[in-house]
Amino acid sequence: PPRRALVSRAPHTMAPASVDAVAAPPSVLSRPLAVTPLSALPPIFAAAAPAQPRPRAVAGRAFAGPAGAAAVAAAAAATWCGRSRVPLRRRHSRSAARVRIAATATATATAAPPASGAAATGSGVASEADASALLNPAWERAMKGKTGDVWTEPQMFADMVGPLNAADAQAVGSLRFERVSAQEGAGDVVLYVPGVDFAGVSAAQQFRGLAREGHELWRCFVGPEDRTPFETMVRHLEVWVRNKIAAGRRVVLLGESFGGLLSLAAALRLGGGGRAGALKGLVLVNPATSFERTPWSLLGRALTALPVGDPLPPLTARTDLELLEETRERLLQTPYSYLGSMALAASVADPTQLGRVASKVVTTMFQSQREDSSTSSSSSSADDAGRSDDEVNPMLRSFLTYPEQIAKLLPPDTVRFRLRAWLRDGCESVSSELRLSSGGQSLPPTLLALSGGDRLLASGTEGKRLGPLLERRISGGRKRLQVVDLGPDIGHAPLDGRTDLAKLLRESPVYQAPASSRDYVKSYEPPTLESLEEGTKNIETISSLVSPVFCSVDPATGARAFGLAGVPDPAAIGRPVILVGNHQLLALDLGPLVVEFLVEKGFAPRGLAHPINFPDVISELISDSTASPAEPERLGPLDAMGLPFELRATARASLEAAQALSGGEQRDSRAAAPPMLRRRPSEAGSTGTGGGSSSSSSSSSNNGAAENFGLNGGFAKWGAVPVTPRNFIDLLARGEAILLFPGGTREACHGPYDKYKLFWPEKTDFVRAAAKYNAIVVPFGSVGSADNVQFIPQDWGALEPLKNALPGPLRGGSPDKPTASPFSLAMKSGGLMPVSESLQTPPSFPGVVPRLPTASQDAPGFGDRFYFSFGKPVDLSDINPKDREACDAVYEELQGAVEGEISWLLQARTKDPYRDFLRRQAYERVANLDNAPRTVGGGPLKGGEIRSCGRRAPSFPL
């Protein structure tokens, strides 16, 4: 196996690139090995300490040419065997075998010149960076064969941090900046500002995704010895960003942990809002702004007080068991390197990440044990040149020495300095700036990503505190801030494979217009045949129970016929058409009505719907009308006492912990989140408030039975728009078919004694607007929904406990006395400018239960049929919109026509033998056995077949 062979195929960066390659012929090893550089030798040659001193000439020089390569290989092999404690005979035989391998490799290398150009890679092929590479050549080499997970690949710090941080980079003061992505000069500049380690590799798993989005990705870093104070770092970061902006680039700051604190401080100096020289956007991932509410300012001091000990010598263990024993001894020699690093890692990592580490370590140990057993059984020959059974597993070595790598990156002096001069001073500086009630630069669109399971910082509750403070400073306010809850199981280091940062950034306010600014009129696209089939299938849940009947009046003859032939097609006549009618109880008429128009006529009337059907609009109405502007954060009693920062931070953490234990406050970010806090898009199907763009109206997302109630924006899928004067006028100007219920929610939520009663307002504005655009108005009536249910009485008497046990919507309320709620406050405060004044009434759904027994021909009941009748169209071409008397007369005419259609339906349905639910169901079950499709009658889908629409039983005679 390559792990035990002298010449390895695993790439490393330990030997100088100038050393010539060494080749081993296929006849020597068990399988052929290609030309491989000495840099590919296993790390054990360089990392392990020899029992006998390595010859100075070999250790101190890099020999050139084949002879030099052979000398290095032979000396390494001799040193490796010299450390072995196996019997002398076996040691000598294997040492000789290894020397023979090196000699053969020398002869082969002499006969065949090594590859020219770049140093050969692990596969033996020298190549430059691929043209399609996403990262720069150095990062592509560093990431080759790695996922970038710092938890399961402990060599990340050794193989990436050291060589990459030593590479050439731009410098502004103490800060170093390196371009990570391959492309340069295109796309927006995204600068990753890392956490307190400030190495810039903990988010390596996100780099390819960000580069794939077309961003020019950069990172900044400093060395462990750096002692630059916080304010100076902010100035250096500001200078670099301003230089990029001056060159015509747009810059997004991406800060994680301490990097979030530093990025926020720089953004407060740079500003946003689209000004010249301002930032494009700001992304904060678990920012260290909550450091002042954690005990780490004291705990960090305690950890750095652990003994450091003398510098540790290289490992000398030759077996895995010896490695475990030597690791224990090293822990006793330098407790800080192991105990301090492990305490920090245990706080940063979440259970999932720790589980991956444990699984990787155990799997590595078992695999090593199996390989050793296999080697022992196959190495009985004295001439065996294979593996020794006393080699340390390099992967296990990496895991066990991982704390030492962290300690080198964060020695005690560095930790003490950064706790004081970075985190403490940074928190006080940023907090002071955010407390300003006026003045200061505005912030750019911001994405705030928080982990509910963060055990290092108080990120789970930081959104509740930091969100309102950011809103006050962001240009655009709440609309340009998105707070994403990454989940309660995600810890302080969320930028691993579980988080798609590129997608979060793409769907954030940095790159998306606020959801509330979506133009529902223009963004609607007619459904495809597939989405119509899917939506019809969802709505068939109710349609199959109520078997809707449609009839209309022929404009020319005045004769009534089944179907919608009497309703004009706006595309055919070149004029807008307004369907004006009564709203049925609970709006259950909408689904069957819209589907019938789509299937028979080929178009959907664009409904003017209540904002409750648009989650983005209603959330904005509620939040804007009920939330007062965020007050500047005040100094608390702990600040007024003048205590040191460390004591204040510990006291705050203790108070929060006590509140959480007593139930006064939940640490779970989902419970403590402000209104704009949302779950991760992948789990909740939402990007939160702000920039998440809504899906198009023709989306094929499946709402299931919720399609009937317009949940999750279901009505927008079929062309509905929020009922505002602007949307109404825009639809008229586009010559659309419009569906308007002047009675609004008052009709849809009527009480038990208001069945089929119109609640039209006194204003006639919609008639004047319709006349201005030469529209045709079709009055219609519909009945059936209220006859399917029984209203629950408001006074339950002795059954009041049962009422309280029911869900809120079933409990009911008085439509005349709506409960004061954020929604009603939003409506009453003028947050909605409706076409109809009755739409200002907040919905108060009545308590209802299914009416039993089932419907019969002359009596209502569960399964009562829905009936729709469209009257004679009214042409407004001769109406002067400025003539109020004429408009009032048309308004009264339309209201009377709707009432006439309702009365006609109530009389006609008593003649329908299939109003009887049981009889109708029996008929339709047999009629639909062949599952014959319906053909779309018009529009772009004309001729298409829909199989989800069942056959309906016949109705009353005409």
C-alpha cells in the first residue's frame, strides 16, 4: 500500500520542489508507481524524530540530480529502519530492500530524464492550473484531495495555513490579502474576514461555491505573532476596501465570528446605501458582537494560564500504541497545547462535527489495525520489501497532534492579546457606534446568519438584540436586512458542508430586491400544462365534494346556458373585463372558479386579493405598523457601575443563563427571534425578510390541499395580486380579466345570519376607474359554501371549556368586533390602501363545523353543491368617469344584478336532483371510471388535456 511504500502517491509539500523526481519500476513494487517527487514522501520522514541523528549532509542540503535524490531516499530509508525495534534480522533485510529500491529508482531516473516544467503531481503528471479551475493554483493544489473540512482533515492547518500564508499577498499595514478565486477583474469582490484565529481557512468548504457564483473571492489573514490593535485593523481593512471601490469594483464583506465584528466596524465607517465609495453588502456569520455577553473574557485567561512547557520535540513513536502513549506524555509536558486547544475546539464544534471527528478517528484506527494484520501475514519472506508492521498511521498522527497545531496558531500570548485588544475593544467600539441615536454612516444590505447551537458565543439570541440595531442603520431598514436561523443544531462554525453560503448570499438582500417590492401584476406568468394539472389536482379535493355548476348569459341573446361562453375574453375584444360578485364563506369559491376559467376559457381572472394571501406583504404590513423604531441601546446598570469588561461580560452571561433556566428567556433562537427571523431556506422554504425573491406565479411548487385556501401564496400562483389602487389600475391598463369582490373579507367571514348578503361599501371608485379604461363589467353570483357548514354559537354556555380547547380559527369571533391584533392594527393604521373600504376590516373567521346530515335536493347540508351564474355584461364605454351620478347609477345596477343572480341560483338549485350529495357522488364515481381528460378551450394551452378535472353530474334544467 502507498502509505507504507518508500515512494508515495499522496501529494505533500514537505520537500523542496527543486529535488528531482524518483521513479520505481513496476517490477520492484506490488503495483506500478508513476514518477513522483520527493515532496510526495510520507510526512513521517520529515515529522518523526530519528532515534539516531540524521547525517548532516542529508538533513541540511537539498541535493540536485538523480544521485542526490537517491542519497536522500536511502538516508531516509535507513533512518526510518534505524528507529525500528523489530528483530535485527528483519530490520536489516527490509532496510536492504529499501536501499535496493532507491538504487533501482536512481538507475531508472538516470535512464529517463524527469518531467520538465512544474513539479509532478501525485499522479505523476506535471500540469498547470486547469483553465476551468475555480480557485487560484495555490489553493487548487492545497485543496486537491481534500474537502476543506478542518474537523476531519486536521492537516488543513499544516498543509494550508503555513504555505499559503507564506505566499505572496497584498499588504495593508499588518493585514495580508490573498485572492482565492481563479478569476480576477470580474464579478463582485467578496472578502472573507475570518475568526479570531485569523488564518482564513475555516470556511474553505465554501470557497468553491462562492467562486462558482462568479465572485472574485479574497481572504485576509495575519500571523500568530501579530499585535495590531482593533482600531488599526479596521483602518487597514477600510483602506483595502476603498482601494477596490476606487478601482470600480463592488465589495461585499463576509465576516465570521471575530471577522463579523471587524467587518461590521469597517462597514460602519464605509457606509452603504448605494453611495459612491460605499459597500455593496455585508454578511455576518455568528458575529462576535455577543462576546460581551459571554464569560470567555475570563475563561480565556484561565485557559492561557495553563502551563505551556518547553517546545515539544518531534514525535518518535513507531506504532499506534506508542503514539497514544507518547501523546499522553506530551499532554503532561504542555497542558495548554492539549487542554486549552481541546476546550476551545469543543466549544467551537457542535455535536455533529465532533461526531464526524470521532467517527474518523475510530475508523482510521480500525483500518490501521486491519492493514497491520494483513502486513504481518504477508511479510514472512526475508526479501519482502513491503510494509513494516511498526509504522504509525499518519492520519491518526494528524488527529492526535491537531491540538498542537491549534496551539501553534493561537499561543497563549496571542490569545490573551486578542481577547483584550480585538474582542473586548472591538465589542466596546462597535456597541458605542450602534448606540448612536443619530449620525454615522448607513449600513449596506445585510445578511445576518446565526446558529442556535453556538456554545462559544450567544449567537442564538443575538438576532433579538442586534437585529433592531442594524435596522436603524441600514439604508432601507428592515427590508434590506435578512436574519437567517441556521438551526438549533448548528454550532459556532457553521461554514461546513451543511451550509450553502453561496445560495444564502444569492438570495439575500445584497442581491435581491425586497420581497415586498415584487410587482405581482407584471411578474405573473400563465401556468404551464404541468403546473395547471398539478394545481387542478390540488383543488379537486374540494371540487369533487361540491361539484361546481357554472352558467352564463349570452350577451347577444340574453339566453342562459351552462358554461362560461357568455363571459367575454379580454384578449379577444381588446378591453379589460371585470368580474364583480359576492364572496362566499371562507373564500372556498376561489379555487373551483379560477380552475374552471383556466380550463374552459384558457385564462385566469386576476384576483384582487386580501394581503393575507401574500405572506411577504402581510408580514411587512404587520411589522411596519406595530413595531416602533428601534430605540438606541442604552447603558445598563452593569455599565454604569464601571466594572471591568471581563466582570460585566461574565455577569451578563450569568444573568442570561439564569433567565434561560427559569424559563424567562429561551436560548433557542427560534423562540427568541424577532419577527424577521426565519429558518434556513432549505428547511423552511423561505429566505426570511428582505431580499429573498419570491418564486414566479407559475411555480410548480406543490401546496397540496392548501391550494384551496391560498396558503403559502397559493393564489398568487394563479395570478392574484394584492388589492391596491396601483395594482387595480395596472391590470386595467394591461387589458386583463379582473376578479373583484367589493364585499371583501366582510363577506368571506360573515356570520350565521348574513348568508348571501352583500356588504358592498358606499364608495364607487372601482366603477370610475373601470369607465376610464373602457372596461366591461360582468356581475355574477355564487352560492353553496355557507350551506356546507354549521356556525358555532358565540355563547357556548356550559361548553365554554370545549371552545377554548379548539384551534383558534375554529373558535370563531365576531366579525363586527374583530379582535385587536397586529393584523387589525396594521389595517386600521392605514397600512393598506384598498380599492374597497370594506377590505380595511381585518378577517375574523367565524367558528364553523361541517353541517350534518348531508345535502339533499331541497335542504342544505355537508356536500351542498356550489353554483355560479354570470349575468349580462355591462359595457362602460359610454360612461364618463368624471360623472359621479352616472357612476353611482352603474354601481347600483351592478349591485342589483349580483343580488339577482344570487336569488336566481337559490331558486334554480331546488330543481337540481343532483344537489343530493349521496346521489351525486354515486353518479360521479361511475362517470369518472374511465378518467377521460378535459381539453383546454382557449389561451396558450388550447387543446391541452387536463386529467385531474372529474366529470360533474348534470344539474337543473334551463
